[in-house]
Amino acid sequence: MMSRWKPDAAGRLAKAALTLFEEQGYAATTVDEIAAAAGLTKRTFFRHFANKREVLFSGSSDLQRLFLDAVVGAPATAGPIDAVAAAFAPVGQMFAGRQPFARIRAQVIAANPELQERELIKLDTLTAALAGALRERGVPEDEALLAAETGVRVFHVAFARWIAQDDPEAFERLMREALQQLRQLVA
């Protein structure tokens, strides 16, 4: 019998999906298997996720909201890059405790071209949103796009470093270090 009353159905589904993706591969895993492994029904799965791919990308809107809120809330005196970097602390907090999930997620995406494409779309969407928020701060179009692209690239480089090391709380620090390295490169 399926237990529908245990809390955090979405979290249980995500955990089950990741375990199955890692064990038998993304393409070989079905929604039915994910739901069964989580002790839930297929119908419950579709209440939380549009498809199995979205299990891997369900946090995209939360990530984008953190970045946008930070840019909007940055001091008026902050330059474009510093406005984007204002998101590093809340983004680091969002990822706290998620390193095991993030590692497996990255491996699953790296092994599947369709997921790699979706990841690039996610990053492009984040870049466009950040550029828009920077333009609303009065940053000229080209500078807004350059700062947004730079911020997303710094995030991406730091993310790769974060999942490759063993300090689950280091993500914010790694983003700041990557930005500092970039600043030294262009100085």
C-alpha cells in the first residue's frame, strides 16, 4: 500500500529519482519506478513534477529568485558585478546541505546531452533575468549583459569546484574566490 501521508513528497521523489538515475541511468528510469521507490503514486509524482527531467531542474526558479532579489536589494552604489555578487551569500545558503544531491545531479546531467541542453537553457534564462534586473538599476545594455554573463559564469565555475571538494559549506567562499580570480585576471 502506498503511504500518502508521510511529509515531503517532493523531496522523497527527488531522492528516489536521483538514486535510480545514478544506479540504472537517467534514460532507463521511469516515472513509475521513481514513484514506487518513494512509496508514492505516479499521480503524486505529476503533482510535483511535470516530467522526470524536472526533478533535476525544479530548483531553477528558486535560484533565479535569489539572484534577482540580491540584485534588486543591492546598495545603489554597488557596481553591476557587485550587485550580482550580492547573491553569493543567499545562494550559498540555498545549497547548504545539498552537496550530495548536487554531485549526483551533475553526473547525471554530464552523461545526458538532452539534460546538458536543459542546463544551458537554465543558465541562459538566469543570465537574461540578471541582465534585465541590472538594466532596471540603470546599467547600460552591454554592461548589464556582460555583468550577468560574468556572474553566471562565476557561479558555474564555483559550482564545479564545490562538488569536486569535500567542504559542503564552501560554496559561497568558492564563488567569492572565483570572482576574485577573475578580477585578478582582468586587472
